[in-house]
Amino acid sequence: MSILVVGSVALDTVETPFGKADDALGGSAIYFSAAASYFAPIRVVGVVGEDFPEERLEFLSKRNVDLTGLESKPGKTFRWGGRYGFDLNSRETLFTHLNVFEDFAPVIPDKYRDSQMVFLANIAPELQLDVLQQIKSPRLVALDTMNFWIEGSLTALKETLMHIHVLIINDSEVRQLAKEPNLVKAVRAIREMGPKVLIVKKGEHGALMFIEDSYFWAPAYPLEFIYDPTGAGDTFAGGFMGYLAKTGELSKENYRRALIFGSTMASFCVEKFSLEKLVDLKDEEIRERFTDFWHMTHFDHENSGF
Ligand code: AMP
């Protein structure tokens, strides 16, 4: 099953304590596609400017990512700059130059309108809803958003949430959206707004998934070298949805496996700058790390002797 992703395509300038990259390939749609394409065919809708070096996306075309929905417009490509603090947890946005992204009005090509799975990356909620209205009958829609939209476009965001299945956001955004400091209560309030599954990203502390009447925790992989956390959230979403699309099974157990594949892909993303590590992973590497997660989270509760 293929996945439609709508989001940003960017040239990022990123500073971390380990170095700096100028005009590195980035954007939510690109991180998502790079990760998800290890599992399923991907269809991308986005916009770039005339200055965009299209050859940098060749690795995606080779991996079954359909880029015909990527429009090239007169003007410059969206650029974002960020600087990370010493522990890589805090990030300061240095600049956001929307450029051609400012007037982004996604038009879904006819051949994508039958998409069964849709990832609405972090763009204006009005646009996210507009995209959904162009899709015939999606089986699974996941959405990412951020504080900017919660503050500035709450009504549109709430309207959009009524039409999606999975919401993937940070823990601070969960509290902000629900106006509730307690995470569990905040999650309940948001699930009543529409999404049946809520995934709370907690950075280096992993991700928590609320599904049906249970919750499940995926740790973050303990890495000795983390170079650049940019795009980890979108990469996580790519691994998560990619696995669901590959298997086509939407059971609770499969969602749990998908969450671990999300964490697995995010752990690769942060090991190098930009998308460097996501360019040519081997299936075997993904499988091995996925298995490591099983070792990290499994324990024998039957023989506790208690
Ligand atoms: P993340 O680290 O998950 O927040 O994703 C970082 C990616 O999001 C970078 O590659 C940026 O180019 C992109 N990005 C940053 N700000 C925005 C924005 N306002 N809208 C869309 N994409 C953005």
C-alpha cells in the first residue's frame, strides 16, 4: 500500500556542537519519505523553488518515491536554520524563509487521489483539511502539527482533527492543545477531539502511544553519537506509517510494532547530519536495530518470584 505525504521540502542550515551544514537537504516530507520508503511506495506533494538541486532527490526516486507531485515554482526554495544546544535537546530556530512555501496550496494529482494512507506533515491545518478533501476514501490519516498552529489556528486545527485517525505530536504540544498539565488527562481530551490513536513524542525519552484502552512506550535507542536531531520526528512518522503500509494490518499489536519501527528509523536519522544516514540503509541494519529494541523492552514477568 502506498502512502501520500504532504509537507515541506527544504534546504536547512543546521548548527550542532559537532559541526555545521549549509543548505542541507531537509523538510518534513523528505525526512518522512526517506524513512517510509524502506517499507512502502511513497507519493510526495510539496513545492520547491528554481534553485532546488533536484539531483539530491535521486536516492528517493530509486527507492520507489514518486516525486511527480513535487511542484517547482519560480522563486527560492523554503529555507530553515536552526542551532542546537550542548545536550542537543534544546533548539533555537535561527530563521524561517518561507519563499515558495508561503503560497503552498497543495493540489493532489489525480493519480494520488486513491491513496489509502496519508501523512499530513506539519503545515497549516486549513491546508491539511483541504488535502483530505481531495482524497477519495483514505483508510488511515496521520497528522503532525506544532505550537505555532495550536496558538494561531486552533479552530481550523480542531476541525481537521475530527477527520484523522492518528495524531503524532510532542508532549508539550499535547498539554498546550488540551489546556491540561496532566499528560494522561490531556491525551484523553485530545482523543475526544477525533484521533483514536495518539502518539506523544518525547525526544530522547522515546514515544508513548495511546491506542484503544491501552498505552505503549517505545524508548529512544541509546546512541553514543548523536550528530543532528533535525527531522527525527518526521523520520519516526515515516518508519511508523511505512511499516503499517507494508503490512496493511491495523491491529493493536501491529501498531506497537510500527511504533518500534518509528523509533528505529529515528535513531538512524540522528546519527549523521541531514539525511546522510537515511540515504542507503540496509534492510539488515533496520532489522537488527528493531530486534535490539525487543531486547531492550522485553522482560520475563512470569518468573519474578513475587
Ligand atoms: P523536526 O526536527 O522534526 O522539527 O523537523 C525539522 C524539519 O522541518 C527541517 O528539515 C525543516 O526544514 C522543517 N521545518 C522547519 N520549520 C518548518 C515550518 N514552519 N514548516 C514546515 N517545515 C518546517
